[in-house]
Amino acid sequence: MRISRLRLHNVKRHADLTLEFAPGLTVVRGPNEAGKSTLQRAIEICLFRKPTSTAQELDGVRRWGAASDPRIELDFEEEGAEGELVKVFAGARGTVELRYEDAVLTDPGAVEEVITRLTGLPSERFYRATASIHHHELAGLDHDEQTLRDRLQQSMSGADRGTRAARRKLEDAARRYRSEGHKNPGYLKVARAEVERLTQAVAEGDAALAQLERDRQALADARDKRALAEDQLAQYRQALEASERALKLARRAEEAAQRYEIYKRAEELRTEVVALDAAHPSAMPLPELKAAVERIRNQEYRLSEIRAELAAEPDPSTWEASHAQPRWRLALAAAGMLAVLSVVGLLGGVLAGEALIGGVLAAVLAAGALVAGLVARRMRRGNATTTQQQELRDIDIARRLRGRSDLFEQVREVERARDEAVAALGLPDLAAAEALLEKESEHVARIDNLRAEMRGLLGEEPSADSYAEFRDAAANEVDECRHALGGMGKIGSEPEKSNQALKGAVERAGREREDAFNAEAQADARLAANGIDAEEVAALAESLSAQEERLAGLERRLRIYETILAALDEAERSTMKKAARFLEQRMATDVERITDGRYRRLRVDEAKLAFSVYSAESGDWVDALALSRGTIDQLYLCARLGIVRQVTQPASPPLVLDDPFVTFDDDRARRAVELLRSAAGEYQIILLTCSERYDDLAEKVIELPRPELRDDHAEAEAEAQADGVLPAAASAADEAATESGPVQVGLDLPIEPAVDASGNGHARGRDKLRSRVEER
């Protein structure tokens, strides 16, 4: 199959691109971002991806901002016949159309079958593992390793198809037998589970039959125990009733004995109270006697107070009256005399012609008169106070004399009243009255105590003239009860102890009977619940035998599958060994050609498809991964060419290589391209590169245009600075933002507000810059 024309519509950066390829080696050259990798991806998905695919990676195929869905058209030739493949990738609405051999196919499954037959490649993953080489993916042979192995086996065995399908069926069948999952258990697990279930059911049936016999015996034993417990309980209850009667008689005898003692004591107290009532020490009742003695005590106390007051009063008759002389008059006379002398001295000085001396003398005498007057005044005031105190003293003396007379009169009256009260009692003095009161109080208290004791014994029971009759009746009742208890044997001799023992025995017997009832009910319930059937157990045993035979058959079948799988593994190893030797022969020539004879011998590991070469320097075999990156890529380029020749026969898929020689030096790269050119006779080769060094070796060179759109953010910034709208600080900040991520024209610019030295934002300048960039 050779691609003659490829047209892309709205695929990534290609809005509408048409390319025509040579049947041999075509070089598609272009700079970075010219869309070379997009061409390779478009060929892959057009050949092998369903148009209705909803894979997330297909979202990146659509051109940015395009309204219509991606569309890929591919014209091809196969042995002189032309064909056209058109796919529109629109998710669930995607369409496919294949025109080939006078037929138009629109079914994705049918188209996929035709493409597989034409290319010899079953899937997109297998295509990328063999004939479509991306950047740095020369060594990537593990995209679809199982399909690759299957194709190698087909090519070496000559069979119509490889062992992968048979292996998958056998593995699926063996998995259905071996699966141990909970949701999807395998046949063996189901059969083993059924055998285990039936084994358990048979064991449970046998155990249930044995349990049935045990339950029947347990029911008979429980009934016997229950009857025995009921008999014993009836005997204990009869004895308990007798003990209850004995206990009542004992309590009645005890109560009668208590009444006997009470009435006996009550009779004694009554007799003593009667005797005490007839022998009071005082003829006067105790309350009257207490009142009379209290009056005498008060009178005696009053006498002691009055006498104490008389003893504390001074005797006014011993006081002497003294009268102070009024000496202030002498001082007043002296003041008058000095005043007269001052006047006389003043007049005499004036008359004598000595007015100054007379004036001084008159002044001195006047001052003396003034001092004498003041002294006389003060003495007069003191004399008035003394006179007032003397008058008050006289009044107090008179009052005290009258008070003593009143106290003496009160003493005589109180003594007379006391003597009359003592005489009314017929006693000589207060001491005798006190002694009589004490005796009468003790006598009355004795009577009251006896009566209180009687009330304590008899309570509210009315008093009687004699309690002897009640005492004798209680004694007779005690004798009757003791006689009845004596006739009851051991129960009557210890009624309380017997009653407690019998209550415990009745309680224990009741629990035993209850336990016996429960045991009987449980045994009966177990017997009723055990619905085991001997015939059913026998049927389960037969089913178990049949299921064991089925399990043995399934295990035999699984062993057969495993044996066949082992044989397939051995056959696969044998065919893979042949395929590895074939690859060694085909690859050795190509490796020698590219490396200019440095490596001539090569080995392929049939298990891992790993390569090793013989190194003349080390004198031994060296793993390919231990070589340089360029040498590794060269080995795997030869491996891919050999594998494509091996697994795609008789088909010839187009080989698409996206710059596989970036790690090659110039000599080896040229030899590699020459190798591809020689292989172009069998396969169409499309080489995607950004270098011109392969142009002269290609049948056709296609140059993709360079991307023209540029980010003019810096120009708009410079213009804004020139206008004075945006300061230099904002320009530097936006430049840093531009370096951290691309800015796309027409989108919101990732520009932060510029800040000047004062910290103010320049939002206005940024808005103006944004508008200018959007205009551009």
C-alpha cells in the first residue's frame, strides 16, 4: 500500500493542507512547529482509528478555534488499484468512507478489515511498534508485543494465523475453570463449592439424625425429672404449711407472754400509785404549794435588795454645810479706787503744770483699775457657780433623807407580808417551806413516773381497777400455744429455723421444677424443629457422589487445557527462535552497512526481543542498551525494517519516520538514508525531518511552510511606553510574565498591574495596552 495524496482539514495547525507523496522515498522537510508530527499522527489515525472514537487524545487533533470537525482524506495505490479513505472525527457523529475496488464501505469494522489486509498491520499500536517511528521511539517495540509475537510466529510457521487466538481461547477457557473471584467464580470453584456444600449437608443430615435420637432421649429424661421435681415440691410445700402454722403459734405464744408481763407490771404499778396517792407529804396540792413558796422567795429576795440598797446609801447627817465668802467685792472696790486715783492724778498734773506726768500716772492707775475690774468680774462668776452647787447639794441631802425613810418603811412592810405567808403554811421559816416543797415534788414525780410507765405499757387502753384478770388470761393462752407446739415435733420445737429451711427447700424445688419444665420444653422444641428425613439425607449422599464425579471431570479437562497451553508455549518458543535467527540474518547486513562494518554479528533474544552485538574492542557480546544512544537507534532501525519485512508479508505498509536520525552522525545518517532508499523498492517511505541533508537522496522533497504568526506584545509595550502610558517598571514586570508563559493575541493578557516607586497601580495604562494589542 502506497499513499499518493494526503489532505488535512482543521487538523491541529493545518487548516487545509494537501500533500502528494512519491511511491518510494519522500522527504517532508520543515522547521519546528511546521506540523510534521501532525502529518504522522494524521496518517496513523486515518488508517487505524475509528472516526467515532471518543478518546481524550483526539480532542487535541482539532484545530484551535475551528468550527468544523477534523477531516482526513487519504488516496492510495495497491498493485495498480487506486483507493480513497476519508474520515471525519466528530465523536459519536464521526463518519468513514472507503472507496476501493469498485466498492464503497462506510462501516468502520469493514473498513478496518480492508486496511489490515492492505497494510498487514492489525492495529494502530502495532503500526507504531513497527512501521511508524516517532521522535526517540526507535527502541519502542513494546507497543503491541503480543501481536508482534503472533505475527512473527505466522511468518515463520506459514500458518494462516498465529497461535495468539488459540492461546487466548485456551487461556480464557482455563481462566473460566481456575477463576477464584467472588463475582465471577470459575467452574472448578463452583464445583468445589457445590461438593463442599453437599458434603456439609450430608454431614449435617447425619448429625441431625443422631441429634434426633438424642433429643428423644433427652425429652424422656426431662419428663421424668419434671415429675420427680413436682412430687418433691408438693412434699416441701406441705411441710412449709405446717411450719407456717407452728410459726404462727410460736408468735402467738410470744405475744401472749408479752401481754402477761405487761399486765403483771401494770397491776404492780397500779397498786403502788394507789399507795402513793394516799401518802402525800403536804396537805396542799403541789401547784398551790409551789406558788406560796415562790411568793415567800420573792419577798425574801425583795428584803435582801432593799437592805443592800440601804447599806450602799451614805448617811447625809454626817455631811457639813460650808458657804464661800464673796471676795469679788473687794476686787471691785479696789478697781473703783484706782479709777478715782487715776482721775485725781490726771487733774493734779494738769493743775500743777505737769500734764505729761499726770497723764502717765493716770494711765497706769486706769490700767490697774481695768485689771482689778476684770478680776472682780471673774471672781463674781466663780462665786455664782459655787453658790449654785451648794444649793444643789442641799437639795440632794434632803432627797436622800426622804429616800432612806421610804426604804425603812418598805422593809417593814415586806417582812410583815413574809411572816404572814410562812404562817399560812404552818411552817416556821422559808427553809422549812423549801424542804416541804422538795418532798412534795419528789412524791408527785414518783407518781407521775409510775403512771407514765403504765401508759407506756398499755398505750391508749383505758385504765382499769385491776389488771389481774387480763394477766391470767394471757398466761392461759401461753400454756395453750406451747402445748400445741409440743405436739408438732421438730417443727414445733424450732419453728423459725424450720420455716426458713423449708422456704429455701421450696424455692430450690421450685427452681428445679422450673428447670425441668424448661428442659422438657426445649427438648420438645428441638424434637419438633428437627425435621430431618432419612430419605432426604440419602438423596444428598447420591448428589454428592455425582458432583464429585463432575468435579473430577472438570479437573481432567483443565489438565488437558494446561497441557495444550504448555505445548503451545513450546511451539511458540520454537517459532520465536526461528524468527530470531531470521531477524539476525536480515539485521546483520543492515547493521554492518550503517556502522560501516564496526558491528557485523548480532544476536536476538527470542524471549524479550532484546539485541546484543559482538564488540571487537571488548572481544565479547555486548547488550545493545550498553552502546551509545545513536548506535542503539541504528540497531533498532534495522530491527524495525527486518520486523516489517517479516510480519507484514505479503502486504507492504507505508513507513513513516519522524526524524529518526537526530542521534546519528553525518556518515551514519547518510548510510541509513541510503538503506531506506534501497528499501523503498519494497515499501513507501515518508521521512519527516527539519534537515536538508537528505534532499539529494529522496525521490521527492516536500517543504512545509514556516509558521508566520508572532507575539507582538513587546511592540505594543514599547509603543505604550513611548506614549507615557506605561512606566518602565510595568514593562519589566510584563517582560518577566512573558518569559514565564506565552501570550496569545486575542486572549486575555496575563499582565499584572504595574507598580511604580510610590506603590500606585497603573491599571489605566494596562487597559490601554490591552486594547492596542487586541486591535493588532
